[in-house]
Amino acid sequence: MSNLELYELEGCPYCAKVISKLDELGLDYESHMVARSHSERTEVKDISGQTGVPVLVDEKHGIDGMPESDDIIEYLEETYGTTAT
């Protein structure tokens, strides 16, 4: 089981950016597809405090629910990229 979990929505371009980065870095992750309706995204809200996707969880590094695709991509590069220490 992967330490990384991604809450995503099918057809979401922001989610696709994050998935592309995960694939580029060769990272395994568990995908959680969320409902299209924001009002039905209670699990995402419980984790991140908001209903937008994507949201990343990385238990290994204490990330409980990181929203915003650009922030997630930056985090993945810094934590798992070739320059990560």
C-alpha cells in the first residue's frame, strides 16, 4: 500500500497535472475518486477543510490533506524529485 493518496475528479485538469507529476516521478499512489457535486465531498472536506480537488495525503511525511495542484506538484518535486535530500 502506498503512503500517497490522491483525491481526484475524473476529467479535472488540475488533477491531471498532479497525476502527470506522480507518474513522472514514478510514485505509487492510491486514487480516491470524489463526487462531482461539492456538497457530496464530505470526505475531502474532512481531510483538507475544503471541497476542491486535487487533495494529496502523504502519511509518511505528515501531510494530512494538501489542496491546490501547484502546491502539490511543488511538494512532490521537493520531497520525491531527483534533488530531494
